[in-house]
Amino acid sequence: MNVKLRVLSAGVLFFIGAQTLSAQKNGKDTIPTTKEIDEVVIVGYSAVPKDTYVGTASKVDVKSINAKSVSTVSQALAGEVAGVKVINTSGQPGTEGTIRIRGFGSVNGNRSPLYVVDGMPYLGNVSAINPDDIESMVVLKDATATSIYGARGANGVIVINTKKGKANKSVVQIESKVGFNMSLLPRYEVIKSPEEYIGLSWEALYNQGKFNGNANPTAYANARLFSSAGINNKYNMWGLTAANLIDPNTKQVRPGVGRRYDPENWEDYAFQTSVRTENNFTISGGSDKTTYYTNIGYLKDEGYSINSGYERYTGRLNVSHQAKPWLKGEFNLGYTYAKTKRNGQSADSGSIFWFVDNIPSIYPLFLRNAQGGMVPDPYFGGNQYDYGQGRGFGALTNAIADATYDQNNRYKHEINANSFWKADITKGLSFETRIGGQYYNQSEDQLNNQYYGSQASSNGYVYKEKKELMVYNWMQMLRYVRKFGDHGIHAFAAHESNTWELSTFNAGRANLIQMIPELNQGIGAIQASSYKEGYTLESYFGQVDYNYKSKYFLTGTVRRDGSSRFLNNKWGTFGSVGASWLASKENFLADNKVISFLKVKASYGSVGDQAGVGFYPGYTVSVADNFYDTAGAPLLGRGYPALGWERTTTAQGGLELAFFKKKIIELNVDYYQKRTTDLIFNASTAPSTGNTFDKLNGGVLVNRGLEFDLKAHIINKDDFFVDFGINGQLMKNKLTAMPIDIATGRDKIVDISGGYGRAVGHSVYDYYMRDWAGVNSATGAAQWTVNWVDGNGNGVMDAGENITSLTDYMANNPGANILEGKTENYALATQKFVGKSAIPDISGGFNLSVGYKAFELSAQFLYSMGGYGYDSTYAGLMHNRQVGGNNWSTDILNRWQNPGDITDVPRLTSNRAGDTQYNSVSSRFLTKSDYLALNNVRLAYNLSQDYIKSIGITGLTLYVSGDNLWIGSKRKGYNPSVSETGGTSQYTYNPLSTITFGAKINF
């Protein structure tokens, strides 16, 4: 067969030839198999067989990771491990996912897991790790697994090991992908028709006049529609008076009315289908004494939002060498250069997403003259963007124009390296040391043009920031491993030191000469600052593992950490004990045809956390400043010398099961309880102290959960297989004690923050807010629940009898006769627990894989059930602000219009006192956060070696995959998966969807 290789510019490798290729599976095929011969996991400074491990270590299927086209490995973890929640908070390429393992380990402190890469704690950016370099990933969850990491293991540990070469086996691999990023997930449904929007605006003004008692509400609305009290006449695309435009009987635009121009659909100019390319080239191999692995990778991931994207160059070299029979060494080096474009993503009027979802459809993207024609741009050419002079929405801004003309880029060089040496001293005793660290140099350039936008009055502005991070880690260890008959022992003692230091320099300058992001292009005064921050951690730890007959296992760990973050409580001691029983090795199960594997395990231990308190919380810090040309030192932050560690103790019991001879069904179940004490809280102080709050330790938070991971090999034949897997977590969260309230000297009753109430007996995400009571069918007014006490016994709620915070009142007034009613005054409504929580009842993922001969098809879904999210974006689209100030959801069409209407959408008015709070925070906008998402689909074709071995190819796979393709939720546009609490933000870069074509070839 005459076969040629052709590499297309897009980056995908294709085969073309004169014959039709067919695939037959035979003994020489290279179709991957899911069978694992001897599964070993890297955990807690050791490598152990998974079957004998006492703790809970969930090994991630790297094959599933590689099936996804994502730029960071943290994003790829979604749905892979029970008890691990991945929140992909932004569609911006290169964004790291937020990871939560087994619930919420803190109220105000750190909740993120520790990453360990090639045996060393990794404190750099996970996005710098090329997923193609990863050999294995293990998630450590229980105390036995995490306590060896002490102060950094409180929220779980993710252990990543990069690929190594194999002795006497040379491999050359090329993988090339090309894909397309797009905005495929549904967006909020809003009023798209300018005529429909202007009709609703007129109705709002009509109601305004009516409920204000105006004798002629029609005339009232006509006089105000195109005025300072309504919409600027500049945006009257019809060129008619309100009386001639709107039919008062229908409250809609009269039939036959034409426009002077058609306003653009902003989404058409904001979003695009963009290209994603990725290429990886790998060479690995070695001899009996030396092995090597090297990889060069390139990724260009353009976002679907204009001028957003991520470009990354990576290189990795891993070398190991057996220098002497008693001495072995390893060296691992990774380098990354990344460039990120982040235009149009600020959390303000510069956000493209805020504009697209919220701008009324009456406003054009481009400036129009009096006749409705386009206005040429005198500076940049083309048509001039409308920066909203007199526009009710986003006045003097245009996010799409800013994203086109301005720059917001980051450039980062990053190195992670470590060297490992092991020297055998005597039989079973060895000395090991690992030294290394991470370094990055990050530059950020922001450039605002001279002519339009926020810096036009300053003739443009350039801002530059430089960050330099150095992380250093050195570990020394004595390890002892021996077997005495039926007894086995493994023990080690170690010391580890860690230093983290970040240097920051920034400067800005106005009055630009040219649009070049350098300070010498401005002639205004330079405003600059610089500072350093850092911490050190010193640790001593040890572990002893014992097994009897490879059936009974015990382990114990102790670790003592000292942190520079704390002043008076620097040191913390943590530890764990665990046991497991490999019951399937007992005689009574030896011939069991149903249960082929059974392990029972239990553990208990403690870990600490010190990452959520800042760098110098124990010290009162001042900064140097100019005070009337003399030295000044204003207070930057008050010190809390008594602040100490948050401590988490975890108790767990679990089962690992496999059924039938070939482990056709595998089931892992774990039940855990995590109890975090000495929580870090902000306690309010008296105004006379000059401080708004003190930081203190106090309170107890408990997470209880059940995790399960089920895998079923439904069909497993030579040329056909069907596998199904599902994992999930059922988790409850509760505060069982609160910290001291400094103002009263007693335990705090309730801590209200962001719509949540923290109190004993409630979770950290139980909603505490005003409770929505529906719409008054007679007037269309919104209503909320009010609790009150009848102080004078007249049966009427008088001034001052309403209760502001129900939980506080009940605690301070036990036995009070509390009444409940409705109010149309938002300020009088009672804040209270509304009986809903942001925490889901169950969440996880499931997948299906089917293979037939040379074809393989896989799909992964994510799910979550139970829980509520606060949909603030939707709330903004249900407003009663001044017309022209924001778009409306299509749900506004269900509004109250006439007495007797039964609806949950109040009447429309325009900035009327009281009515503007109809969309203020209340249970009205709590939305069920259940969802089902199609996270990944992949179809692969593995060519038979019968067609490729003659040209030196040992394996070739062609595939097409799709990521983040669909989500089903309570309403279109609502995506609860992008937030830890299921809430929304109008500034969020919605997750992108990707279709990828790729090829992997091995020589």
C-alpha cells in the first residue's frame, strides 16, 4: 500500500492513500486496553500497590483526561473522581478550574487542595503543566492519605506524576489536534425586538403615571418615553413621537411603523467561532541504567469572545540514572511560556458579557448620525463605535470597542524543576533527598487608547505589572523497608523546608504618544509601587506501615509544621492512624465466585491549614507614605497575634469490592466525617476601636458524606466491549459551634454574609434573606414576608414592630409571640433562613465507553441534584429601573397587567420609588441548581498495524471529540456549574464548547 504523510497547517496529521482502509482487530493491533496488570499509586512520599493501600486514593483515568481538549489539567478532572467537584469559573482559555474535595473545609479560610508534582509540593500554576506530560494522577482524600502533608493537606491532595522513559524501549510520538471553540451553551433569553422593548418601556411609564395618581397616564407616558425620564431621543430609531409610535390600546408599536436603521445584534460582533490547535512531540526511552523522557508542546487556544485566548509553549525533560548499584538519581525539568489575552472581561462596564446579555435591543453598536447612517471613525478607520453619550445603559462605554482597541495581556515564563537522589545504606535502609522549586516571571500589560473609553480624558493610559515568584522546597528522608516472614514493615522519618516569595512591581502612565504598551510611550507622571510578600514552612514528619501476611495493614503518621504566618501559635502537630483488611485473601472467600475482591478500611487523623490568613496576620502593618512632604506611615492592617491553625479531623470507613472472576463490577464506597475547628472568622468590633473587625479562631464546621464509584464491564470480548461507570457524593455540611461575638462576649448567633446565614445547625451556604411572598393580584405590587410582634396588642403592625433579623430576635427574645404577614415595603421585610441551601444533595459524573473492532466511542456526563443557586444575572433582567437602563428577560412578558392577574412577575414601572426593589435580593431568585451536562464525547479509530507497520509506525489513532456540548438546567442561560454555590454573575465568561479533530502516531 502506498501511504503518504501530510501535515496540514492547521496541525492535524492525516493519512491518504490509494486504498480504502479497513480495521480488523488481531493480535498485532495496538488498541488500548483498560486492563491493569499491577496498579500502583503514588501516595504520601511512597509508591504502593493500590490493593494494599490503607487510605482512600482515587486514581484518575489518564485516558479520560487525554480525551478532553482543555488547556489545564484542573479543568479535565471534572466528573472523574467521587467527592471531587470542579468549578470551571470562566470560559477564558487557560483558566484554572477551582477544585473542592469532600465539601467545604473552611468558612473564610483556604479550601483549595495541595498539588504534588513528581514528589514535591507544587505551588506554581497548574496551567503550566502540559496534560500530555502526565503519566498518572491520584486524588488523596482521607486522613491517612493527607496527614503526611500536614499543614497543606487539609483540603485534599492531588498527586501528579509526569511521564518517564522505559528501559530498552524507545518511543517517538506525535499528537496533533485542530478544533473549533464556540459559544454553544444556551444564553439567557432576552427581548431581542426593539419594537417589543419600546412597547414595554411605554407600558412601564404608563403604569408609573397610573400608580402615581396621574389623571392621564397615556399622556404621561407619551411625554416621557423619549426624554431624560425615559430614553434619549437620540435612540429613537423610528423618528416618531411616542403618541404616533405606540398604540395606547395595545401598548405596542403601531403596525406598519418603519425604522431609520436596524441596530446591530451585539452578540454577532462579540462572539466568534475560533480555532484551537495543539501539537505535542515526544521522545522517550533508555538503557538498563538510564532512562529519559522529553516532550515539546504547543497550544494556541483562541476564545470565542473577541481578543481572548491562551497560547502556551511547553518543554519537559525527565532523566533517571542508576549511577551505582547503591545510588540512583532523577532530574525533572519543565518549562512553560504562556501568553493570555483577556480583553473584555473586567467585572464592570468593560465586560463584553454584561453588554451582550443586558443592553436593550434599541441601542446600536455603531454610532448613527441624525439620518440613521453610520459615522466614519476618524482615528481607527471603519465605522465609529457608539460609546453611549446619553445612553441609559453603559453610558460612555462600549465593551466591544474597548476589546477591539485596547489591550490586556499577560506573559509568563515558568520553570518547575526538582532533583531526587536515593542512596542505599544497608539492607532495607536508604537515604533520600529531593530538592527543587518553581519559578515564574509574569508580565501584565494594559493599554487604553487615547480617543475613546475610560482613559480618553487622560489621552490614553498604559499600566505594567511584573510579578516574580520563587518557591523552594528541600526534603531529606531516611527510609526503612524489610520483610520478616509474614511480617512487613515500611517506615520513614523526614524533614522538609519550604519558602515562598513573591515580588511585585507595577507602574502606570497617562498621556500616550503611541499605542505601544511601554511606559516610555507616555509623557504623564509615572505612578509606581513595588513590594514583596512571602512565608516559610518548616516540617518534621514520619510514618510507619505494617502488614501481616499481606492481608492485615496498619499505618500511623505524625507531622509537625511551623509556619511564619502565625505570630504566637507557629507550630501545629498533626497525625493519623489507619487499618485495612484484605478479606478476599481469607480462606472463606478464596473460592467465592461472586466476590473476587474485598477490602475493608478505616482511618482517623488530623491536618491543619494556614493558607487562608494572608502572609502577616500576626503583625500590625503600616506602609510608607507621603504626608505633606514628610514621612508618614498609615495603617495597612491590624495584627492578630493570637491567630492560629484551622484544624480538620477526619474519620472514615470504606469498602472496596469487585465481583466475579474478571472484576466485571467494581464498587468503592466511603463514608467520612470532617470536623474543622478553630475556624477563621471576621468578628465585628465596636466603631470606637477604629477597626471594622478582628480575625479570630472559633467555631466548628462538620462535613459528612458518602462517596461511591461504580464501574461495570458489561461486555468484554476480544473485538467488542461496553463499560459503564458512575461516581457521586452525597454530602451534608453543618456548623456545630460559632465563634465569640466580641461585642457581646457570647457565641455569635448568626453571621450574615452575601445572602447566607452562618449559625449553629445550619450549613455555610444556607440562604438567609427576605422571603418572597408573590404578587398582589389587585395591584401587581411585589410582596415579601414580614415577621413582627404586636407590642401594643392592636392587631396591626405599627412602626418599629417589624423584625429585621429573625434568628437574632428569637435568640434574644425567647418565648416571644412572633406573627407573620406580608408587606409591599422591601425595607420592612424580615431576613431569615428560607429553608434552602446552595449545597446539592448529590453530584458526580457518569460515563459510557463502547468499542467495536478498531472503533471506540466514549461519553461523559456531569450531574447535580438538590440545592439552589441565586441567579443574580436573571434578577438583573427582571428590573424596574428607568426604562432604557437594561434589557429584560422574556419572562417579563408574564408580568402583571390588570387587576386579578395571577402571576409571579410584578407590574412594570420605571424607576418608581419602592418598585425598583422588586428584583432586590430575596428568595424570588433562588433557582433549583439541578443540572445534567454532556461534558465530553469522543470517537476514535485505531488503524491496524497491517497497514502501517511497513513504514515504521507502531500505532495510529484518528479521533474527533467534543467538550462541554450541552447542559440542561432550570432555565436557559442559567449554568450552576460555573460557581461553587450555583450562583451567577453577569460578568462571567460563559464556558466555551470545543469540537476537536486529532491524530496520534507512535513510531
